[in-house]
Amino acid sequence: MSKVVAIEHVTLDGVMQAPARADEDRRDGFDEGGWALATTDPAMQQVIGAHMGGPWSLLVGRITYQDFARVWPSRPQPNPFTEVLNRVEKLVASTTLREPLPWQNSTLLEGDAADAVARLKKERSNTFVIFGSGILVHSLMRRDLIDELVLQVHPVVLGKGRRLFPDRSPLKRLALVESVTTATGVVITTYRPT
């Protein structure tokens, strides 16, 4: 059976919106995009890469997919993620997008995303890695389909923005399996549901 690993950048107050670029996600008037750049550390790539070892597929929601499809295919080499993200199988949860999807190796999940992921977990033996995709993560957490949650907690408080766990999220108990602190103060924690 495969597993689902959600890898997320979050602030100390739980915001996950637009960590990489000012124009990444301006929903709800969010103007703090790019907040993770100041504390990015090469050690983060090593820790995250370890969670992506072996066969894996990218699992994303519509907003993250559209952003990645706009940015990554034209990113210059030798960025270590460009070739990997362009080559990997991409599974997209969306009720509004239609096939064919523009980015190579992209497939639209059919029907309800959580149902589709539950089926894939039974049928395959690889790892499904989620970046961003907050709505998808919420949907899968409600159905207990997330096997690992890797949080890159940045030492910044924004006080606004879309949070990883919004108000009225269901109770979930997690066990800490690993914790690494980078030189820039980012704490990378790995949790598994108990």
C-alpha cells in the first residue's frame, strides 16, 4: 500500500499561503507572499528529499497545480527541482479543470478527490507527495488519508493568511517522529497520525 506525505511551509501562526513568491497566491487580498525566502536553508532540501526517496507522484489541488505549471516548466536549470517536477507524474484534484492538462505527465483525478486518493493508495505502492494544496490536505485529513505531515515551521508570524488548519478543523492527534532545526531557525517536523 502506498502512503500520502504532505510537505508544507508554515509560519508560527500556521499560515501556509504563498511562501515562495509575492505573486504566488493573492486570494483574500494576501500581500505577504514570499515570507519563507528569508529563512530558506539548503538543509531543508536534504530533509525534504529524504521524504521523497523511492517512487513517488506529485498530488496537488487546482490552485497549486496552476501555479506550479506556470512556474516550473520555464525555470532555468540547474535548479535541482526543475527536472524532477517536470518529469514526475502529477495527479491533480480539481472539479473545474479539464483534460488535457498543460503540464507534461499531468492527470486529472476523477470524481471526489478523497475517494480517488483512497483508491490510489490501495492500487499502488509509491508515495504521493503533496506541496501546498491546503484544500486538498484538509479533505484528505478529514478522511484519515494523510500518512505523514512534514511541516517546515518558519520563525515568522504574519497574523493573516490561509492557515494549514483553519478554525473548526476536526480533532487530530499526531505523533512526532522526527525534528530537525536548520541554521536559519526553521524547524522541520515530521508527524504521523496516532
